[in-house]
Amino acid sequence: MESPRDRRPPDSRRPSRDAGRGRWWNAAWFDVLQFTVFVAALLGLVVSGAIGMGYNWQWYRVPEYLVRIVEGELLWGPLAHGLLVTLELTGWSVLVTLAIGLAAALLRLSDSFSGRIVAKVYVEAVRSTPLLIQVYLFYFVLGPILGLDRFWVGVLALSIFEGAFAGEVIRAGILSVRRGQWEAGASLGLSRRQLYRSVVLPQAVPLMLPPLTGIVISLVRNSAIVSVIAVFDLTTEARNIIAETFLSFEIWITVAAIYLAFTVALSVAANRLEHHVRA
């Protein structure tokens, strides 16, 4: 026998997914319009502030600090050289961060009591202290002891800081693998190393990619802090140019745009890699 609930029209039983798609505020053109208005308002605020300060815009001078042509020869400017240092610093830091994060995660999951304690203390100590203080400690204390120059002090400080967060991401990804997968691998006689390599990590890596991408992007942003120990990265070169030319707005806006372009490119590449891994 049909109940009164079943006699209701189909559309009244549950809200349609397409109910709001035909409205103008859900249209793509309205999203573009909102973004355009926001960007225009932000630029207007910056320009009005600069006008109120009596600032003299000199954008024509910025390109020479990126690249210039002298007697037919292409020469890279200080901002370009700083960007190369930032890219190199970031590349090494990502590799060391992933290695430290993997080691911390495996120690947290190991059967060793001392290993778990060491990893726990490392994660809590690093996550509970400011990165700037850690950079100074590495530069003034560990750097001279280990004989590291400024560049590698920056790499080590950034890697140890971000490695604590990466370790928790990797540990969570490993723990997300169902217990039955562990038991199935053990029943096949796989060693713990083979189990991680062949069963656990292939399933956990796709789950780790989104948060690890966020950590890499955070590492790119945090790399600017190495300017306090005079590593000639993009931020340090920008500060030197501003000290010489007083082009504060132009240089900092240019540097911000470079960082933005770099992080957006990383996000796009990570999304494509995630889709490829999940396919």
C-alpha cells in the first residue's frame, strides 16, 4: 500500500542539486565580476594610500632589476638572482623536509619507546617555538659547530621546522590505511620494510599529497625569513634594492607577485600529480 509520503511529488521529497544553479548569483560571470571588483578595490586602496603619502610611482625602473640588455647581452638583475637562490633553497629544503618528516613519522609509529619519545619531543618542541628563533639558534649555535654556511643553515632550519608538520601528515596518512591491509601483507610474509614500501605507502601517498602541498607552499613563503641571516634570496635582494632606490611599493609588489606566481604554479602541479596518482 502506498504511503502518503510516497504520493508526494518527486521534487518535494528532497531538494534538487540544480535548484540554485539557474540563479544569477550562482553564475560564473558573477564570480568573475566579484573577483574583478575585489581586485579593483584592493588596487584602488593601495593607489589612494600611495597618493595620500605623496608617493611617486616609478614602475619603469623595476624591469632593470629583473633583466636588462647591455650591449646586446642579456644580463639577469638582482631580483632574478635572488629568485634562483630562493628556488635552490626551496628545492633542497623540500627534499630534506620529506626525509625528516618520514623519519619522524616512522619513529612515532615504531615499537621503540625511546624512538617514539624522541620523535614526540622533536615535533612538540619545533611546533611550539617561533621559526625566527630557530633560525637564529641554528645560525649562531649549530652553524659554527657543524661548519655550515648561511645557505645550508637556512636549508636545515626550514627543513627541521617544516619536517615536524610533514611528519604528522605522513603519520596520519599511514594510519589511514585500513588494518586489514596490514594484516594481509603480514599474512603474505612481507617484512615491515616491504609492507611499508609495497602496501602501505602506495595507498597513503594520495591522501598525503594535499596537506603536503600546503606544507611545500608554506615552506616557499617561510623561505623569506632566511633574509635575517643575510642569505641572498629574493627577499634580501629586494631589501637591498629598496635601501638603494626607495622604490618600496614597486619592489615589494613585484616580489609578492613572484611569490604568488610560484605558489600558484606549485598548487597546479600538485593537483595534476594528485589526479595522476589517484587515476
